[in-house]
Amino acid sequence: MSVNDIHYNISVVSQKLDIPGLKPHCLRHTWITRKIIAGQPIEKVAEFVGDDPETIRKHYIQLTPDYLRSVVD
């Protein structure tokens, strides 16, 4: 399956489910965030998705409930 195939298939699903703006990056973002929330080490998640841990911390860690709870506490 090519990258174009993936984009096309996600576009079809997006239209069928009436989810405007659904892109492959949205699914990537959800997967990374859920792995962090589940307690996976950031280094492992970063390695798996081809990013460095600092990028993961910068773009994803602020979305976890523990991070948000720390703002309130």
C-alpha cells in the first residue's frame, strides 16, 4: 500500500463518517498520545514513530491527563 493509497482510504472513511479534516497525521497523533497516557516510555514511542524524544515531549506530552492535572494541583 502506497502513501497515496493511505491518504485516499482515510479520505473515503472521513467522508463516509462525516469527519471533516481527518488526515493520517490525526491518527498518528492519537496513537502517540494514547501510548504516552498508557505509560509507554517516551523514548520508545519516539523511536517507533521516527521522532526524537524532545519532539514528542514538545508536541504530545502536554495533552496527557497527568500533565493537565499538574497544572491544576
